[in-house]
Amino acid sequence: MNRWNAFLCLIFFLPLPEASVHPLAWNLASALAFVLLGLEFRGRLVEQSLRSLPALPVTPAFSHSALPLVLIWCVQLWVVVQWAITSLSPYDSLMSLSQGLLYAAVFTLALLLVDSRQRVRQLVWVVVAAAAFQALYGAFMVLTGLEYGFFAEKEHYRGVATGTYVNRNSLAGLMELSLALGIGLLLAEPTRYFGSARQRLRQLVEVLLSKKLILRLLLAIMVIALVLTRSRMGNTAFFASLMVAGALALVLMRNKTTATTVLLGSLLVIDIAIVGTFFGVEKVAERLQQTSSQTESRDEVTRDTFNIFLDNPITGTGAGTFTHTFPALKSPEVTSFGLYNNAHNDYAQFASEFGAPATIALAIVVFWAFWNGIMAMRQRNSRFYQGVGFSVTMAIVAIGIHSTVDFNLQIPANASLFVVILALSAVARWAPHNSTSGRMRRRTGRKASA
């Protein structure tokens, strides 16, 4: 198995064992990612030697990503410092370091390996396939009443879709990110109808027999699963991000056609009016209406977490320490709401654990990716990479909204997919218009020299 296929397998299997939330799962994933990263750099060093190149051969996306690469790896060095010196729970910081190294390695691998349109398509299809499996499994368990998670009967969230995840909101986060990639691929490869009525009919038949129809069906299944999670902010974040990214696309995209507007409109109409009607979107609406400060403690938890940050604004309490530090530092009024393993607010939790400098560094990486997505939609003439830019923009908006009340970025499978999407932002903006894979370029170069 080559490095690219191994990377795709890693992305596909990360969500399966309860979203890799157990240390064994994420440690194995981290080890595999580092092995792949080492092999990738070794292969490029060999290529540099054989071709007598003055510098290590890298992709345009990698060469334009010096700032985020430095920042994301420096954050891991900071966690090492926390673990050794400042952390209130060194063991938890060591475990968090393993997760962080996984994310940094996956981010770097994506920049190095995703070097062509073909590989972007393959990556998106793998993500969609993984999410569609989770969607089908979760929906099947809800509709049949079997209520099994990952080879074990569910103890929590019975009656709602969780897939092989533990938490329904985390499954909703996976759906948001995966739907953004799938919708972006639909926009990247639009269907154009032209010519006589006979030609148009033939083009329609070709579409009905093509992968686009399969992709659209899979996206519909994922929306069904998203609704069946009954996640209030998950559903809100998805539809809000689709509208925001869609509006930006209509304003920024060059050479947009009527088909683009129709596709975006149909996604909203079909997914809300038809899918939602049959699979219970009104139950999500009921949960939103019943939400109040009396029934929810997340605002108090967020407040207390922010107060913890104010007590340790520079060093933080240590990466991964929330579970063990929050019970001792929370206010008395939160006691009645039970144990909190995470803050239900990624922003507050990152700040309290990592401190302001490291949190700002991670925020810069996200804003860098968001800007690349916007610029890809605005500046690229390639419809394909405009579509990838749309995916990045929609995914960041969705997870940005959802992170205000949940902890998707504390879930290894979701966080790994998120950093892959951040890396795709550089691909969307900087990849050559007619890019082919590095292997194909080298093969073509050998033929030309012969």
C-alpha cells in the first residue's frame, strides 16, 4: 500500500472506533501518521538526490503554508513545555500532546500529498463514504430501535442518531464537515446543458448514470442523519453555514452560472422541506424552543472556564486538563449539573488549557485557511478549485458556529478532518489549474527526457 492510500485509510477509519476518543485509538493513529510523514519526507529526499534538485520537492500548497506549519508545530512544542513545567495534570497534557501531534502530522501530510484534482476528488469521496457509513448506521439504529454504537449497546442518546460515536453532537459535527466537502465537490464539477433538445436529454441521462447522482443521494442520507441526531446547534450550524457560504459564492465566484444558483437553492429546499419533513426536523425545532437558561448549564460552564483562563492567561492549566481541573475550580451552582468532560465551548476550553499565545496561534491558522477559501472563490478561474474554496469556507463557518456550544474540536476524528480541510484551503488557492499528481509529473518528465 502506498503512502497516499494509507493516508486515505487513516482518514476513513478515524471515525469508526467511537471517533477515536480512546487513548489507544488516537495513539495508534498518531503513530501511523508519523510513520507516513517520515516515509513521505524520505521519499522526497530520495527524489531530490536522484534529480539533483537544489531544494526538497514540495507541493505549491506546502510551499505557501510556512506560517501555519510553523504555528501548528510550535503549539505542540508549547504543550511539551506545559507537560514538563506548568501543567496542572502532566499525564493529561501528555495524552493531549499525542492528539496534537496527530493533527499536526495530518495537516502536514495533507499539504504534501494532495497535489492534484484527482487526489482532491479521492479524498472527498473517502470522507463522504466514511460519513455516509456513519449516517446509514446511525439512522438504521434509530429507525429499528437496536441502539448499538461501536460493538456495544448504547447507554446514552438512545432514540437519536450517534453512529459509532458516543455523542450525537459530535456525529453532527462530522456531518457538517463532510457535507461541506460533498457540496463543494458538486459545485466544483457543475453540469452544463447545451445544444439541441436531444443533446440535452443525453446529457441528463449521463448525469443520472454518473457519480454525481450517487454523491447527491449520499449527501441526502447525511442530512437525514444530521436531523436524526436532534442536535440543535449541529442543524443550525449546517444550514446557516450553507446560506453564508452560498451567499459568498454567488457574490465572489467568477463565471458563475444559473446552475450554481439552482444547485444551492435546491440543496436548501430539498434538504429542509423534504428530508426534514419526513425525518423530524420539527423535533429539532422543538428542542430549540424549549432551550432556556433554566434547562441548560452550558453558559455557566463557559463562564467558569473563561474565569479559569483569566487565572492562567499565559500558560493555561495545561492541554487536556479540563476534566480534572474544572471540578475543583467551577462555581457551586454548576455542581447540580453533573460531570463535564469538556467545556461545551471550544474557544473557552482552548484558551483555559493552552493559554492566550497558543490559542491565538491556532486561531491564526483557522483565519489563514478561511481567507484562502475566500480568495479561491474570488480569484481562481478554475471552477474546481472555486468549489474546494467553497467547501473550506462552509466547513469553517459551520464548525465556528457549532464550537460556541460544543466540543467537536476535542474529538480526534472531527479535529483530524478539520485540519485536513484547513490544508485543502491552500490547495484550493495555490494548486496549479491543470495539476496532475507528482507521480504522473515525474513519469511524464522521464518520457520527455527519453
